[in-house]
Amino acid sequence: MRLGQTETYGTVEDLLKEAEMVVFWSADPECTSGSYSAFEGTARRQWLRDLGIEIVHIDPYYNHTAALLGGKWFAPKPGTDTAMALAIAYVWITEGLYDKRFVAERSVGFEPWRDYVLGREDGVPKTPEWQEPETGIPAKDVRALARQWGSKKTYLGAGGWGNGHGGACRSATGIQWARALACLLAMQGMGRPGVNYGHLQWGTPVDLHFYFPGYADGGMSGDLEGTGMPISLYQRMPQLPTFNPSTQKVPRLRIPEAILEGRTEGYPWNGKTIEGQFQKFSYPAPGHSPIRMFYKYGGASIGTMSETNRYVRAYRSENLEFVVNQSIWFEGEAKFADVLLPACTQFERWDISEFGGTGGYALHGQTQMNHRIVLMQHKCIEPLGESKSDWQIFLELSHRLGLGAYYSEGMTELDWVKRLFDASDLPKHIAWKDFLKKGYFVVPAPAEHARDPVALRWFYEGRKKDVPEPHPLPGDYGRQFLEGLQTQSGKFEFECSSLKRFDPRRSGAPADREVSAFLGRHADQGTLRTLPAAAHLAALALQLPHALRRQAERGERHCRAPGVRERLLLLGRPDQRAGRGRARHRGARPRQTLQRPRRGGLRRAPDRAAPARGGARLRVLRGL
Amino acid sequence: MKKWNLVIDVAQCFNCNACAMACHDEYFGNEFPGYAAEMPRLGHRWIDIRQRETGRCPAVEVSYLPVTCNHCDDAPCVKAARDGAVVKRADGIVIIVPEKAKGQRRLVDACPYGAVWWNEEKQLPQAWPFDAHLLDRGWTRTRGSQVCPTRAMRTLHVEDEEMQRIVRDERLQVLHPEYGTRPRVYYKNLDRWSKVFVAGSVAGVLGGITECIEAARVVLEKDGRALAEARTDPYGDFKFGGLEERSGAYRVRIADERFAAKTVDVALGGSAYLGTIMLEPRPAPAGTST
Ligand code: SF4
Ligand code: SF4
């Protein structure tokens, strides 16, 4: 589902034909394009220069995209972007530089947003001068930017994908940035020709009617609950369904607390509905056993989560009796395991996949590609050493649980690849044996007249939704099927109705508490400044899921002083950031990354890993 | 006859390192007798992406320069080699023959570009052999130019006369022409790597508010002579590029009819960002004051 990210169809063509300016805000697609599409977007962004489309970068770092494309660079202090966004809105409101028809007809809640920006509510007008001490960006520059943006057809590329994924939303206060940016684009009439989300990373005119399952569509898992399978794949590839009967679930960020403290709670991301964001989980779930065993499979938590010494402590805790780690590499985290199951690489097993196919999680990631390419992943060599394919490891375990035949359905790995091939649209174009031999298939591009409509144009023009995505789910439309956004009003909400229902008290909402950390230094002083009303000012249809999840999950932790400090350390105190204003490049990573180990035990942790788990021994399971 | 050349556009290189990775993929774990011995896993960068930062926030430029063996037509390494260990092929490619070059550390010192790497384990000097083993099998591009996402790296197989025409048309340059080695690796937009700039932001008070001053006329002078002229953009910014490093004193004159003319002097070392230049109100014309 796409909750939190916008649709992107047709935006490459629309941007190149119509837009006069692109704002890359916390967006470095040349370095962090996001998902599985290599440098496909890089070639397209060259055309921005060829066409003379104006380019603006807003990022504390002079990032790779800025270095390559050039343009005007604004370097706000880290985490202060929201103040800059509010000041832009201030200029637009006071100088009339926004789409008044769109705001009147397609949105609700503009008045409280306007009053907040103008300072009628809290006596603090969010002027360019007001933001200057917060962001470090001169007021005159913000005014000039607001005027340019307000008078030119402008695409907003927010985050690495350009449609709101990644970037500044992944910070302590990212939710406010996400909401403010959604409000900015709404003020400019999102969906108007030349006005939309994106920076040419998504939205190519590839044929999306050709079906090939995405990486989160469930594959051979039979999992109808935790994957995209029930929407797309199951009908084409019926298989033995599987269900996890336990209703006890702990989001990854909260696993250390669950193990160490025995209880935790928070608000995990829900990709299906807006209101799902307010669904609280708590651990332990009623009647369930506490966690005693941890089966680690997939990317390392210590490399990707926040405050990762928590994971080190959890692995060492006596509360956790048994740890299994199934990995290709003997990475740092693998060393915490009692039993290690070495998995082979993709070169040692059969598989089939599509380049950039993120379906089941983020639909139609293939629009990052210049051509859709489905790949036959040949097994080049037998698995090295004692390693086995993940499929084989799970099969062996299933055998021991008396489930082997149900798991494999009597098929080999290559049989499953063939079955997925048959479930896709590939057989309409290429025979199995030819595909095996060739190793790939390039999906033909659609005829020009058959290209998909431009994202959000239907909404801008007040028509029924006409882009090829199955969400919101039919029951989630407020009025008629296909009419309006996923918000409760069906309109763009400057003041967000569901969030207001969730917690109308300004000081109580998780979003509000985050605001105190909004500008790092203020959080240090324990003062609450700026943006109080933003607790329920938002455009939920366009909210960013990661931001929202993080904001919610960090909400309660925010009360704890150490949490705040540690987070500040991760962000880097603006006044300590020697690297600010200097170029960021691959050779020398930004400073705050280098600072992290000094403070915590991040670098030292793996050394301590082995002896830490008492009598636990590290061994490779033999003879599986 | 047609010969091989490589053209690298500095303005298009963004440090993705795909070419360097492709080179590593080709030569690490593989050996091509007569062309190249195996490259060590670590330490060698046969295609080396160098980096330069110039200016200061917010006027910054970063450029990348892929440096590799230049396959010089008048190659010092060929002269320094013993026993025919370095061969200049008729198609322009220079090969350090692995079977003959063992122990010849002198080749590392002979190359003025630092393009020869010493393989300690094999006691062998090594450099990028232009993927000659692939070209000889019918490839038309090197692996680096095949993978380059921005086509910053192009392989050209043309007659020398044709190449000279391309050099003129595209204003290509070589690294250190003063070495007299006549490289076959050419660079486009090399100024981005070697030259510096003077930039600034022009502002003034209008209606009681400090604003960026757009369309002010800015002239860059050296020794009293105008070198270039520009108009400030909507952010009041101006920039003069293509200047020589450490080229001494320059004068920047700024004129906008609403303000008094302003002059800023700068002694150029590296790139200079002059910061925000505030224009003052025009002095009241004589006779109007009472
Ligand atoms: S660059 Fe160095 S190694 Fe290559 S041909 Fe010229 S002198 Fe020889
Ligand atoms: S592949 Fe191209 S853009 Fe990337 S580093 Fe090499 S020359 Fe530069």
C-alpha cells in the first residue's frame, strides 16, 4: 500500500514537459535513490540541465546530487527544515502566491493552518526572519526561494524517492517536516500540470499492466496476512496458506525493550489505513509467553536501527535463552548467536525477480526503471562450505517439525521459480525454456497513447481516481468509490481530522512532544518552542509512514532525558558540526557518523559479543 | 588505422565509482595472460576517482577526476622498461606484459601520472590495460564506459585525425600536457577540476526589509580590465568561473540603479565566496537636501 507516499505515475513526463523548477528537499537520489533501481534515475536527471529547469537543493550537506546537477543550495541546520517550510508558507500567504482555487475546493482546514503560520494563534508569526536563527538560512534567501517557488510550476522532490520516502522524515522531528511539506505542495495545487511530487526518480512510462509479483507479494510463503499476496499473487498462484497464530508482535525497534524490560508499547506503522497508525501495540500480549528465543533472519539490526547498543544488551540478557542467526555473512550481529545457520548467496541458488519490483510494500517501484526487466537468477555454483539456501534451511527445519511436505508442496527450488514464472505475465511473451536460456526479459514499453495518467491530476481536476493502483481499499473511501483522497474528509487536510480525534489536546499528542526536539538545542534546555498547533495540522493522505511511525514510537521515550540526548548525538549538535556547510562525499562520511562510536560502544560491541553470553557457544549446525 | 581513445567528461562524473568497480570485477580474481595478471583485492585503484572541493557554503563546487593509465603515445614507462616489458600496440594501447615485467619497480616511478601500481605479492607493476583482452574479442567499449550511468566515460575507436577533430570540437584536454607524453585519455570540462571561481550574494534594503537583489550588474576586473560581466540571479547570487588558482588581485564591481555602486577587491587563492554584499542607498543628489 502506498499510505504515506504519493502516487507517482506519469510524473517523469509531466515534470520534463511542464515544470520550471525542481526542489530537492532532503533528497540525494544520486546517492540514496532508495530501492533497487541502481542509477536508472541518474540518466533522466541529466535532462534537467539540458532543459534549463531550475534546481534547488535543501540539505545540510552539499550532497552528490547537488554536486552533479548544480543549482541553488540551502543548508539548514540539521532537523530545522520545518521552520524553513513554515516561513515559505508565510511568504505565500502574505503575498498571495498560492493556488486559492485548489485550497478552497480540494482542501479542508486551511484557516487554522494559515492562522498558525501567521502567528494569530500563538503570537509568533512564522516569518523568514523568525526562521533565520533556527535554520541559519538568511531571511532574504527564504523570501527569494518562496517567491520563485510560488510563481513557477515546481516539482517537490522530497526524500530519496522524491515522493516522500526517506530523508529528513527519518529524524526525531521528521513528522513535522513531512506534514509541512505536504501542506506546501497542497498550497501550490498538487496535481496541477508541472506541480507534483518527484525528482525523476519514480514515474517513468513503463507498462504496469504486465504482471510480475513484487518483492513483498509473498512469493512462495503462503502468507496471506503479512504480505501483499491476497491482493495480487494468490489468485494467480494458489498455494497452501500459512498463518502466524500468535497475535503477539513486537516491532523491530522495540525488541530490545521487550527482552530487557519485559514490556513495551508503541505505535507501529500500518500500511493499509490512516487510522491504523493510531493502533497501539503492547507487549506482552494477554496470555502469551514472554520472548525466550530469537531467530534472527534478514538485515542486521545493529547496522540499521537506532540506539543499537540496546540490541547488544538484549542479546546478552539472561532473559533471552536462545538465539539463532541465519545469515550469508559472519557479520557483527551473527556473533551474538548460539546457533548459526549459514545461508548461501544468490549465486548459489535458483531465483527469479524483477529489477526495482517493490510490490507488496511500495507498489510499482518499476517506474524507477527506464525499462522493466525480469531476471532469471541462475545458480552459478553449488553452495560453498556448509552453507545452504534459505529455502533449504527452512525445508530442513520443516522436515524436523513434520511439516516438510507442506512447506515444499513436493517441489524443488527451481520448480517454485517455474511456478512463479507461470503465475506472472511472462508466458504470454516468452517460453520458459527461452527465458531460462536468455536469463532476462525486457517488458515492452506501452504505446504513447496507452501511458498511465499523471499522478493526482484526477484529484486536482476533481475527477474519479484513474491511476492504476488498488488503494485506498474500496471500503476506505469516505464517499463514492474512487472519489477523493484516503483522508476522512476525502479532501486534502491542512488540519488532520483523524489525528485530531486521536488526541485533541495539543500537549498530549505524540507529534506535539516531538516538537520539543524539533530544534535540538531547545530540547536540550527542556523548553517547548515553536509549532505547538502542528499537532493536528497535517495532510494525512500524504503523510510519510516512517516519519509517523518513528514519531509515534519515539513519542513516549521522548520524556526520558537520556533518550533525547542520545538522539541529539546522532543528529549532531548544530554548533558542534564541523562538517556543516561542507561537501559530503563517499570518501569521507559525514561527521556525525564518525562520532557515534566514540560515545557508545557501537564499535566495541562486537568484540565483547562472544564472551558476553555466558555459557553460550557459537557453533555451526552441522548435518542439517 | 583506427586507434583506441578514452574521453572522460569531468562535468558528468559524480563519483559513483561504477567504472572502478567494473575494473575491479574484471581484474580481481582473473588473469589474462599477455594482458594483465590478477589485481590484488585491496590497495590498487587502476581507475582512481580523485576528488576536489572548492569554495565555501553556500557557494561550493565538488568535482571528480577519474585517473587511469593514459596509454601515452610517447610513454616514459615504455622507455624505462627492460626486456620489452611494456608494449605500445599499433592500436594505441599500452600493455605492461605481466610475464616480462616482474620485479621492474622502476615502471612505478617512471609513470608521471601515478598510474602504475605495485603488486607486492607478485612483485609486479600493474596498470589498467584498456580492457584490451575484451576489445580484441570484439568489444566496442571498455567496461568502465559500458557501466558509466552518465556516459561520462566514452570509448572512441577512430583514426588519429578524427580524434584530433573531436579534441578541437569538444575542447578536450589531457592531464599535464607539459609532460609531453601525448596521452590517449582525454578530458572534457577539465576546468571544473583545475579552475576556481569568485562568487557572492548581493543584498540591499528595500522598503525596510533586507532582500536579495536580482539582476544587479556585476563586472569582474583584473588590472583595470573587465574580464567578464554577469547579472545576479533571483537569490542575488553571481559567479565567475574558469579562473586560475592563485592568480592574484581581482576587483568586483556591482551596480544597481536603486543603490550606490559597490566595489569589492579579492586576492584569489582558491575559489572565493565573498559572502553577502550589502548595497548602500544612493547618496542623495546634490541640492535636494535642505
Ligand atoms: S600513463 Fe604512465 S603507465 Fe600509462 S602509458 Fe603513460 S607513462 Fe605509461
Ligand atoms: S562510472 Fe562514470 S560517473 Fe561513475 S565514477 Fe566512473 S566516470 Fe564517474
